[in-house]
Amino acid sequence: MREHYNVFEKRGVDIIIISPHKGEYLEKFSNTFDSYPFEFYGDPSRKLYKQMGHQTLPKWKILGKTALGFLTRQLKGILPKNKQEKEVVLEAMKTSDVYIQGGAWLYDQQKDVKWHHIDQAPNDHATIETLIEQADKNL
């Protein structure tokens, strides 16, 4: 999203990230990785995630998908090579709900939902192309 921020900005689309992490972790993440041009909000209780219909995958299912991803090399490079960045990612994996699935939501100026995609698996994200197409179509 960071690499395509200007594409959305030109369309008048604001990007907001809601994370299941606490504010302290989000600050550490922000200080460790390159700057992000959009806002991060923490939802450590996952109340908003649940209200929006996001789901937590069973541990066996996500561990199986992760193992398959490593075997097929689809998850190659999941951990950053930079030591400090790697430590921050590993902390997230150890301290937060890595089984909850995210998604993408588009709202209009009146805050009405115009389109959404709820991930059904770790590799089931809406593509940048799909988000741009849906923004052009619905906003």
C-alpha cells in the first residue's frame, strides 16, 4: 500500500490501517520501518475486527497454510533481513493474534461502505489493482 499511496491519493482515497496491536507496538513498528504516509490505529481487543465480520482462522489451518507456503517457497522472504526489522516482526508474531484475517474496505465521503473484501486466508488479500478498480467504480 505504501508503494501505491500516490495512486490512491490522486483519487482522493485516504488509507487507514487498523491493526490488532497495541499503541506501543505500532510506535515501535513505525520507528523501525520506513515512514508510512497513512495512519495506523490499534484494535488490540479486536472489537472492530469482530464487528466488521473478520474471522480468526483455526491454528491448525493457518499453520498448515504457512508450512505449505514455506515448502512451495511462496512465503520466501516473509521475515525481513534487517535484524531490527526482523525482531519487530517476530515480536508481533509472538504477542498478537496472527490468526485473525484482515481485509480491505472502501467508504464514501458519507462513511457508507461501498465495497469490501474480507480475507479468508493469509494469502487472500485484495490486490492493489482490485482496490484501484473498485475505488474508480464506487467512489
